[in-house]
Amino acid sequence: MTAELISGTDIRKEILAELKAEVEDMKAKTGKVPGLVTILVGSSPASISYVTLKVKTAISLGFHEIQDDQPDDISEADLLALIDKYNNDPDIHGILIQLPLPKHIDDKKVLNAINPDKDVDGFHPVNVGRLMIGGDEVLYPPCTPAGIQELIVRSGTETSGAEVVVVGRSNIVGKPIAIMMAQKGKGANSTVTIVHTRTKDLASHCKRADILIVAAGVPDLVKPEWIKPGSTVIDVGVNRVGMNEKTGKAILKGDVDFEAAKKICGKITPVPGGVGPMTITMLMKNTVRSAWKHIEGK
Ligand code: NAP
């Protein structure tokens, strides 16, 4: 038997169509649209390509989008002043700073200067605190974990009472998704275990997972014999394992031995095309949410 594929590419399309309709509705009702600014410092090719993708997606949804490019040698004080300007701009509902920043800038200071009500990445300590409290307190769930939860829910996986095992405890994936799955509410109510490099017997924990979420950054870390038959496997890992000589593009692999795992589990995300397409999608969702909040006080 082969597992059902959870396609992030298809689910992304579904969510973007919903968001586009919501933006049209917002415009018709209020005369306003979500406003998003993406601040790019310097000219790293990887950063430019991420920013371009975010900007293109925002424009395709009908957002008011500003790409604010700044030189490599911008001072920290000038960058903080720029953030302050957008914090006070009523037409901007989301502020993104593309990381990494040049070495002379303290990125923590810069990220913490964003008004938490416009922090659609969900990285500000205030938003991390809100995520911990849960329920109505949560304004902007961090985008990759929010994408993972959407994949689980939209693939029809039962989460209530499910054993969820999260491999990895990073601040951007492992810890937040573990908290989110353990909260009360739809797409959650799970019993969660977090495992990491100091865990004594990784295999034994993974084996009892009804939902296994792997965010370690180690190709093929999860072996087929660690997977519970019929379970849902979400592979967050993106590992460059070589180069396709014909296309010149990197060959990507996840943290799970996909070919072997799909013969055992019930549902699985591919790499690429699983979690990857969800992050920017959820960023757009957070920005629409922020726009409603700022425009109507919702
Ligand atoms: P990270 O900050 O490097 O954290 C990796 C975590 O995995 C750490 O907690 C580490 O444990 C744990 N780990 C590493 N090797 C392990 C092993 N052999 N056994 C058990 N635990 C192990 O990574 P991250 O930022 O969370 O990202 C993880 C992966 O997801 C990466 O491949 C990254 O590229 C990918 N990712 C994808 C997206 C996306 O698709 N949108 C977004 C973010 C990240 P310790 O804490 O003990 O060191």
C-alpha cells in the first residue's frame, strides 16, 4: 500500500484562492486592502529570491505591497527609524525584515522594534508569548508551523487525542508546532512529545506517533522502521544533497526516507512540494488577518 500524498502545492493554491476572495471582499466593504512591506538589506541572491517570491505572491492577491531595498551599509539607527516609519503607517499592516542582516546590525534589536501588531512573521517575543497562551490570544502564528498545522487539518488527519512526536526543538519550527498541537482547539488537542539530539531512544518515540513531524535538517534521519503503520508524516527538512547537472538546480531531500516511508504510513508530505510552499502562504494569511484587525478592529 502507498501512502496518500499531502500536497503543499495544491493546498497552497486552495488557501491563496480563499485569501484572494477575502481581499476582494475587504476592498468592496472597506475600500482598503492589506498592506505589506518587505525590507531587504543588501543584495544576497538567496534573500532577493525569497523577497521576490513574497512580493509576487502579495501582488497576486491584490495587496498594497512595498519592497523597500536598503544598501548593505545602512546604519542600525537608520534601519530602526525605517521600521518606526512603517509602524506608524496606517496603510501598512505587516512588516517583514528579510534575514540575515549584515553583521554590524543587531537583528534581535531590529526584529523587536517591529510593532507586534504588525509582526506577521510571528517572531516578536510578544507574539511568542501569545502563542504560548493560545486561543484568542494568538494573533500571528509563526508561518512554517502554521503551514504544518494546515496540512494536517486539510488532509483530514484527526488530531484530537493523537500522539504527536516532533523531532527538533528550534524556535522557528519544533517548539512552536509542539505548543500549537498541544493547545485546546481545532487541529490540536494532541498529546505531544518533543525529541532532539539528547533524546535517549529516538526510534521508540517516533514509533508511537500517530502524527510524526520531523524538523531536524538531517537527510533520511527517520528510518522506515520508526514509522507507525497508517500514521501521518510531515517532513519539514530541506536538505541539499547534490546538484542536478542538467538543470543546474540543487537536489533536495527531506529528513525522512520518503520512498520507504510511503509504503508504511497513511499520509506523507513530499520534499519538495510539501511544507515548503506553505510558509509564504501563511505569511499572506497573517497579513490579511492583520489588515482586518487594523481596519475593523476585529
Ligand atoms: P535547527 O534550528 O537546526 O534545529 C534542528 C533541530 O533538530 C534541533 O533541535 C536539533 O536538536 C534537532 N536534531 C538535529 N539532528 C538531530 C538528530 N540526529 N536527532 C534528533 N534531533 C536532531 O533547524 P530548523 O530551523 O528547525 O529547521 C529544520 C529543517 O527544516 C531544516 O532542514 C530546514 O531547512 C527546514 N525548514 C524548512 C522550512 C520550510 O519548508 N518552509 C522552514 C524552516 C525550516 P538539538 O536542539 O539538540 O541540537
